[in-house]
Amino acid sequence: MELIVLGCSGSGAGPHSAASGYLVRADDTTLVLDLGNGAFGVLQRHIDPFDLDAVVLSHLHPDHCADVSGLIVHRRYHPDGPGKILPLHGPTESEVRLAVAYAPSSDERVATDLSDVFVHRPFALGPGAVGQIALSTSPVDHPCEAYGVRLEHEGRTLVYSGDTGPCRELVDLARGADVLLCEATWTDSPERPMGVHLSGRQAGRAAREAGVGRLLLTHVPAWADGTALLAEAREEFSGPSELVVPDGKYSI
């Protein structure tokens, strides 16, 4: 598999990066993993949006799904559209919430229909697949319905934390993964709120406890010091680790 970073800025787009968005390729299968503010524009540098096989959303905060509306417009109104209907794997309310975001007015939001673009496949229904990529998830600790995502292809495994506080579910999901793409939003402090995000230290601890091969840190807000977060992670995890960068390509 190949991972391409469309955006890695936490909590919203920053001056040098879109918000969370990742392109995953494996042979003839291509999916987008989250599509936050600004990520759809970057996506078009790497792939024709009509060549996507699926959209996978870890949760429904705008910095992870806001640009789905742009993808809808593109596939509906581009001269080459509308293209095939895409599976959209995500939380239970994905279909309704994305329709509300796309609706032209509050009066029309209930009637907004996205079925010409997406077919919703809720994570709650259990494991699935996107082409040749096996897909499984686990609920994680965040203020809304949120999931970590595990992708497997020909013996290689990528796990994405989504947004989460420290939790056993993330460690179990990431067990033995080749790569853990993990959020690190702030430096470690007992004053941080529980059940929201990970510190660099907590991300490194999760990687160590899960026994992953490599740690990639993401979701660093524009106001945070990524080098400090990476230093914290390396105090807990002795394996290879780095901060991802926009347009970065990583082999799994």
C-alpha cells in the first residue's frame, strides 16, 4: 500500500497544510481516508476524483469531512460526471449529516438526496472491504461517534487513529500493524481534557503498546510545535517515527 498525505493540520486547515485527508492506494484500489477543509483541492493533484473507489470517514467533525461537499459537486456537475456511485464508509449519521452540510437551505436539508453519489455503509455493521483492501474499525474516545480504521492488503497493515484520547481500543486495533498513522494534537500535561486528543507522548505509548513497526504523527494544529510532539513520542516509542508532511508519500 501507499499512503499520500493530502492534509495533516489538526482542527482545521493551516497556512501550510489542509486539514486531515489521506489517499491510500493498493494495486487497482484507491480510497480517500477523511477529507477535511482544503483536502479536496490537494486530492486533485494526485488523482482524478472519478478514479476513487470509496470514501472512508473516521468521524464527522469538519476538519475531517468538510470537503466531502466539494467532492459531491465535482462528481455531479463535472462534464465527465456523475461517475459510479461511491461506497461511503463512516459513522452512523454520515448520510444525514453530509446531506445537511450540502443542502442549499435549511428548508431543503431533509429532502437533500446524495444517493446518486454515495451509498452509505455504516461502520456499525462490521468489517468490510474496498476492492482489495480489507477494512475494519473500532470506536475510539472522542466527543462524537469516532473510529480508528485498520486497512489490510497482502499482509501489510495501516492503522489510522482518527481523533481520539488515550484508549485501549486504539491499541487493540493497531496491534502488530506495520504503520500507525496517529494524531498528536498537544504536548503532554495533566491539565489536558480527557477523551478528546492525544499528546505526543500518548501517541508514542500507544505505538509501543501495540507493537507497531512505524509511527507517523499527524493532526498537528497550526499553533502547535510538531518537533516537540515528535520528541515526546520518541521518548515512549523506540521504533521509526516521524511527522508526516503535506503531499508526503509513505510506503506501507
